[in-house]
Amino acid sequence: MFWIFAVLLVLLVVGTVLRPLLFRGRAEETALELNLRVYRDQLDTLDADVARGVLPEEHAQSARVEISRRILAADRRSRDGAPAGSARPAVTRTAALVLAVLIGAGSFGLYGLVGSPGMRDLPLAFRLEAARNMRMSQDDAERAKPEESMEVGADHADLMVRLRAAVAARPSDVIGLRLLAENEARIGRLASARKAQQQLVELLGSEAAVNDVASLALYMVDAAGGYVSPEAERILARALALDPDDMRARYLSGLALAQTGQPAQAMRIWQSLIAESPDAPWVPEVRRQLKFVQAAFGLAGREDGAAPALAAADVAAAREMDAVDRRAMIRAMVQGLADRLDADGGTPAEWARLIRAYGVLERQEAAVAAWTAARDAFAGDAEAVAMLESVAAAAGVQTDSAGAGGK
């Protein structure tokens, strides 16, 4: 397909360049024929003017001489087949052939030098898979980030030495491995924490709980300096299989998507997390990552990056909920939108969506507050304020002509 388009493009360029050369003679010949017709019409007009008495014969005679001279000159050029100042047809055709060869050979020769003629087509799925396969391994990522432990007191250091010795003596001690991993991470020895947690998960096998598996994924990413390795991705898949709602695994899976060129999917995951738990202590970090990805990929202000969208599984789950649970889910999503707009602002359409949602939920005070905040945010945009006022009125918010919100 690439070569077909390349050849067609070269032919188009060659045709555009050569057209004036190949068809210039015919264009000039047509112009000569038109001139001859005009001169003959002028002669007929002179005879008619003399017959009507509006032009003296002596004036008409001098005009006939000049027109006849022009007719003879044009007729001579037409018979010679070589208009004044034009090249001979053979020379023109040779120049056109040389140009066609130069353009074609030059185009494909240049592509052979700077392009990749032997590279096969790379569908999106293949490129994403290649991006995954070309990533650093967990061990390489950890070696690239030297481990730096925190300064601890003598007593704490002594306890860590004893704990390590105890785990080394009893490598099948589940409690000891869990304590070692947690304490190694607490003092900043992230690679050591990852190794201890990995040993624990391997020891537990299929009995490993989602908390153990998700903790291993977190230690792996931390030990790699925030990088999600292919090994960490496999651990994340295992954690999500155990519990699709695990917050840590979902956050880290979004990070993996962002690092492999899939920012829109990552943003949807993170926006859903914020909507579900707007007051969680880890929300600021998720927001920070969300802003970073939006800026890095030019998605800031995009509608698809502004509001969390329900995945198919979420929609299916919502259908199975009773009225109370479904209402709670909607409230959580609305609260997430409100928090984001309060922190980062948004478009008039997003504020309108929030006001409308409060009206549906019959939260009139919240609708009034949202309308007031939106009105103040877009005070200089009369069209936006008018739209927001209309939405607020439909949601049951009483507004006056001055734009003040009231209940």
C-alpha cells in the first residue's frame, strides 16, 4: 500500500511539472487561431461601418492595412508551427523526459538514503507490542536507580539486621517476609523490599491475597523509580484478576498505559479512581499524574480528558445495582467532577453538567453553589453565562436578571 501511494504521488508531481512543457505549443497554437478570428471579425466590422457611413473610407483603408499585417504575421507563425520565443517540439519533449527521469529517480533515491525501504507495515497493535518488548526489565531498571536507604537510629538498624537474619534462617516464614518487606520499604530500601515481597508472593503461590500481589507491584514500580516494567505489568494483571477494584493496581495499570503511549486509557482509569474516592489520601498524587499526562500528550482541556467515562463493566455493574447503590455510585461520580472543577476549573459545558446533575439528585444548595461559581468563573463571557443560567433554571435554581444565584 505504501509503494502504491508513493508511485502515485511521484506521478502526480511529474505530471504537474511537465504539463506546461508538453502542452505549451498547443496552448500557443490555440491563441494564434483566436487572434486570426478576432482580426477577421475586425475586418468585417470595418466594412459594415463604411457601409453605414459612420467611418470614412480613407480611415477604414489604413485600419485594413494594419489588421492585414497582423493577420499575415499570425498566419505565418501558425504555418511555421514554432511560435515566437518557443522551443522546438523535439527539444521540449527531450527536456520533459529528462525531468521525469530526474524527479522519479531522485525521489526514490532520496527515500533509499534517508528512509527505510525494507521496513514492513507496523499496525498499531504491533507497535504497542514492540514498545512493551523494548522496555527495560525490572532488574535493569533497578540497577539504573541505585538504592538509597534512609538514616535510622542505632536501635532500628539493629532490629533490621536481626530481622534480615531471621528471614534468612527461616525463608518460609510468611510473617517474617511480610514484616521485612514493609520495613525495608519504610527505610527506603525499595529493591530489598521488592525482593522480600516477591519471595513472599512466590511462597504463597495461588493463596497470595490481592493485598500481597498489589504490594509487590507497588514495590516493583517504586524500586524502578516510577517505571512500570513488563514484569510489574504481569503482577498488576494478576492483582486485577484477584480484585478488579483494587485501587493501587488500577492506578499502576494506568501508569503503565501512559508509559506505553496510551494516555487516553490511563486518564479514564485515573478519573474513575478520583470520582469513586474523592477524599482518599492518594488522590493528590493521582491528580498530579493526570495533569502531567494531559500536558505531555497535549490532552489538557479535551472533552475526552475532562470527565470520567464509565467502562462497559461499570455500566453492566450499574444495571445490576439496586436503586440505593446506583444512586451512591452516581453521587460519587458527581462529587469527583465537582472536586475537579473546584480545583482546576473547567469548560462551561462541564459546569453545566455539574449543575444539571445536582438538579437530578435534588441537591438544590449544591446546584446554587455550582451555578454561582460557574457564573463568577465566566463573568466576562455573556454567552456562557446565559447558557449556564438556562441550565441552572432548569435544575430548579432561581436566578435574576443580574445573574445572582438564589435558592
